[in-house]
Amino acid sequence: VTQIPPEGSLLPETFKVPRSTSRLQVLSLLRREQETFLNAQWETRAPDLPFETKHEALVLASMVEKESGPRDDPAEIAGVFVNRLRKGMRLQSDPTILYGKHGPDVDWGAKIFRSDINKKTAYNTYQITGLPPTPICNPGRRAIAAVLRPAKTENLFFVADGRGGHIYSKTLREHEQAVRQWRRIEREINAANEAKRDEVKATDMSPTLINTKGTGGPSVAETGAGHVPLPVRRPSR
């Protein structure tokens, strides 16, 4: 591969190809499949969408892709973004902060700090109005279809529910209540994870002695790093 495809130009999907297919041929296939799907979806798009081009649709779809959890309906998330665009509200999407900070090498699990939110980049939708200049990932079919036929909703906010989905709100007051609920769930999740780490650590640090009576050799401590022989003092007679 001599030229990296532009961000957002490929369709992430499972395809069957002959074993001898080159990387360039695979990339061409992914690009053609996306163009074909996007063109078909564009023809059946909802009226009066707050964007005018297929490129803008891909940009928004990439944000929906990264915001969607396993239990989400991407059309609901798209509906929130569309409503905010219509009202001239900033989209305030966390994934755009990370992409603006790290670019294509972004770690989507990285922590976001207040300084990141306040830093203006071309992608940080907390700091810019409207859409970023390019997609932040390769959106799939569901995300593309969602932004072209978003859910009809009055919601303007969403926040994680801790179970792979989101809580949607119409007003800032409702959203703030949902955020407090998420913070409580987040603390519970962090506490549970910390307890698991402590349990694993205690297990790794506590040797399990194996009976070697009659062998004349040392006892063996079984640790997380393998079986490590430990010297033992024979009891006095």
C-alpha cells in the first residue's frame, strides 16, 4: 500500500475475496462498496437535513459510529446531532476531542481531561460550531443509514447509561440529572474494577504451597508469573 486511503472512505464489513487478492484490490473493494451504499442511501435520505453533501453525511456518520454503544440505535444518536445542527448548537462529541488531539493514531479508550475539552482543534466539537472537516473513522452501514434517515425526536442530549447504551434528554435539566446518574454508575463500575484488581493482586501475591513431603526438596509457590521455587527452613527436631 503506497497511499493511505482518506479517513472515512472505506466500508468496514466482512467480504469474501480470493486468497491471491492484493491489499490494493481489497482497499478498492472497500471503497467501491462504500460509494455504492452511500449513493443508494443518499437517494432515499430524509428531507431538510442540516447538511448538503455526501461528504458531510460521512463526517456525521463517523461521529455516530464512535458514539454508538452495542445497545444503541444509531438513528437516535443521529437524531440528537441533527437537532443540534438545526438549532446551531455545538455537537459536543467526545470522540472528536480525541481525534483532534491524536489524529488517525487515536486510542479511543484514552482519558479526556478538562484541558482537552478546552483546547481548540479543527475537530473538537466542544470548541467549533458545525461538523469537523473530515470523518474521524470509517462509518459502517448502520451509521450511514442513521444520519440520512435520523430518528424523529426532540432530544438534544445523551449520556452513557453504563450498560452499553445512552440516556436521552430533551432539556439541559434532564440531561444534568442523567449525568449525575451516570457518575454514580461510573463510581460503582470503578469500585468494582478496583475490587477485582485487588483480588487478583492478592491471589498473585499469596503463594500456594505444594506438598513435597518425602522429596527432600523445597516447597513450591505458585504465582501469577509461573511456578517459582522458594527456599524453606526445615523444622528443628
